[in-house]
Amino acid sequence: MDKKIAVVILNWNGAKLLEQFLPSVVAYSDLATVYVADNASTDNSIEVIREQFPSVKIIQNAANYGFADGYNIALQTVEEPYYALVNSDIEVTENWLAPILSIFENEATIGIIQPKILDYKNKEYFEYAGAAGGFIDKYGYPFCRGRIFETLEKDTHQYNDEKEIFWASGACFFIRKEIYRKLNGFDADFFAHQEEIDLCWRAFNLGYSAKYTGKSVVFHVGGATLNQANPKKTFLNFRNSLLMLVKNLPKRKLFPILFTRLVLDGIAGIQFIFQGKFSHCFAILKAHFYFYHLIIINLKKRGLTQKEDYHQTKSIVYDYFIKRQTVFKEKLNNTL
């Protein structure tokens, strides 16, 4: 029987990560063909794969195209009907693919799926990048079941369900090939960070749904490429979040919400100054300049339709910082 899932791991100078985490992927992925898409590594990544993991197929990109275009280029030659885009710092568990395949095969409206993502370094807790499925608020701020801003919940099996979500984490992201190609994949202008949310939002605007399943579990190291304290991560997150709003917000909400976000970004910059994090404040200013430079290009990327019901709460910033609601509650879904 032909395997329907392609597990594709994007790699750049991650030989040590491949040695550490590829064994679990190879051992527990009988339902898939495993690929490593290499973004022109200068370490011994290719040699490690060929010598230690001969069953893994190698896709060699000509340069380091980042997360977004790195996958876009690599996936041009991958023809399995379901893609599993997996970070190189992910440890998978036994039977992690079967629940995913079951959803794809039996629920035609589901285009994107995310498993439960726990912290590899503290396995009783959810991991920052995705946790138990992603949502956004009215202003485009992302949050997760199991993680709101910096607050991570302990996994007490509270999210062992299956539930429709708004976005799936790029750390372990399942998508139907036909949808990925219909949407032309990730937006290469993002380079890295929030491109998966943008892709999910574009899929949502076309009528596709994303789903989380707690029946599939993976462990993520997180921060292996850019850690939370890196100003470049701050720059990419702030810039890409604004670009995503331009591309996907309903027309009548576009400029009021953009204005509000720019003000809130300014407040965040002031907060960084009081914390002595001047490089992060500069990263926000830089993000805004790049955003203005790219705004016309991204207005032209808007699709034909933008659905109104994209958000799960009016303001996660208000809920978290003012109401002190630091953990996800189902009532968030009813505060539109």
C-alpha cells in the first residue's frame, strides 16, 4: 500500500538535532515516507542522514530560504496527499500518525491538523509553539489552548479531545497537499514566524477548517532556531503579524484594527524600554518600517473573500493583563 503521509523535516545546520530526534521519527512513522529538506547546510547534516538514516529521503535546497520558502521549494517534488511538516527538534511518539490519518480520511472538510505539543524539556507541560491548538483574538494576537502569552499550562489531560481550532503550529503542521498547493504554500515574504497562522487564515477564508487532536502527541524543544530572547524573533513576529492582518482581515475592519495594533505595538515598545530591553524596542520600530514598505504588496495579496468570524475573543490582551485570565477557558469562544 502506498504511504499517504510525507513527513518533511526542514533542516539548516541541524546535524546534532537530526542525530537526536530523527530516530523517533523513523521508528514511529511506518505510515509515512520521511524526508529531510535541507536548506543548504554548511555542517555535516547530509552526511549524518546518509550514514545513520539511509531510509530517509533527502531534498537539497540551493540556499537557506528560511522556513516559508524552504518548505515551498522542497514540497514541489513531494507528492503524498498529506504533508506533515515537522521541526527538527521534535520527538514523536508511538502511533502519532494514525489519529491524523483517520481525520484526513474521514473528515473531508478538515484541511489542517495539529497534534498535542508538549515541552521536551518539561514533559508535563504544554510547549509554547502550539500547545493544544491555536486561536487569535480580534486584533490578531495568537494564543493557544494550554498557552496564553508566557503562561504555560500543565498537561492534566484537559485537552485530550479533538476540537476545531483556528491555526496549527508550524512546529508540527499537517495539511492536505491539494490545499497547500491551492494556497501557494507559505508566504515567502514572512521568511519565518507566523507564516503558519497566515496560511491557516487563508485556508479559513476559503472555507477549510483546522483541527486539533489530543490522540497524537509530540514533544518540542522550542527556540532551537531563534529563542524567545532574540530581537530578530521580536522583529519577525511584530512585522509578520501586521502583514497577516493586511492580507486577511475583513475589509471593513482592516484599518481600524491595524491602527489599534500599531498603538498597542507602541505600548509594547515602551514596556521593553522600561525593562531595559532596548534592542527589542528597536526591533518593533524596524518591524513597523518594514511593514510600511511592504503594505502595498500585501494589500494586493488579499483574497476574494475574508470571513468575519475569525476571532475567538475580543482582546486576549485585555483578558490576560487586565482580567488576569491566564489560562484558556472555553468561554473565550463565546465572547465575540
